[in-house]
Amino acid sequence: MNKYLLKFINENFSKPGKALDLGAGDLKDVRALLNMGWDCQGVDKINNINLEHVFLGENRPYDLVYSNYVIHKIIRKDNFVKTIYENLKPGGRLFLHTFHKYDKTTERGITKGEIRKLLKASRFDSIKIRIIVKYDSDHKHWHRLLEATAIKDK
């Protein structure tokens, strides 16, 4: 499981709730959350879900919507953020990890300013964005990542 996501959950949730993973890939984080007692749904291209369009989860509203390393690939980032917003309950939390525009391993990263603008346009509160510099020991290079968290307005 993404260790940053786990830390975020432990700091912000006192008990399991409902979560949606946008861009779930191999479902690793979904399985980890299920094992922690969460009701979790994961969607990806594999499920024939086009994340360029607004997607409404079957179990919404969710306490947590998260996405790891997806938003930088999305052309319609406004629709992706709207998907997050529309699936969260009031007071629900967002967690995003993605590649920074200046990460040398990707051609389509995103900046702090771009994420902040997208989240503000969707009326998110308590927006926090930080840069994480992390060494990828498997591939022997450094990554420049962005972590964004926010709360849906109440």
C-alpha cells in the first residue's frame, strides 16, 4: 500500500469508512483497505471506466476518494477533479499522489499551482499540497512527487 496514503488515513480517520480508488491498477491499495475493514471500490481503464469523464461510484458518497499517479495522465483534469468532488460526502477527504511537472521520468507532470487551481474551482477546502522527493531504488533514480489533500465543503 502507498505508505503516504496509509499515514494520511491513520491521521484523518478514527474508524474505517467507504473509499473510492480512481485509477486502481492492480488493486493493491483497495485490497489493503479492505483488509483494514474499509468498504472500498477501485476503478480503472480495466473496468472500462473512462476517467476523462465524470464517473459516479456505485456506493457513493464516500468518506475518502484517492488516486495515485493518475491525474498527470488525464487530459480533462477538471472532469477528474469533479469526479472526486461528486463522489465525496460533505466533509469527505481527498488524497492525490502524482508526478510533479519537473519529475524527469514523466512527460506530463503537473504543478502545485495547477492542482491548487483545479481543487479551488471545485470548491474544496483545507487544500494542502506538498512536494516529496523520493529515491526509487528499483529503477535507481529520484522522483519529484506532489501530494494533495483536501476536504469537500460541508
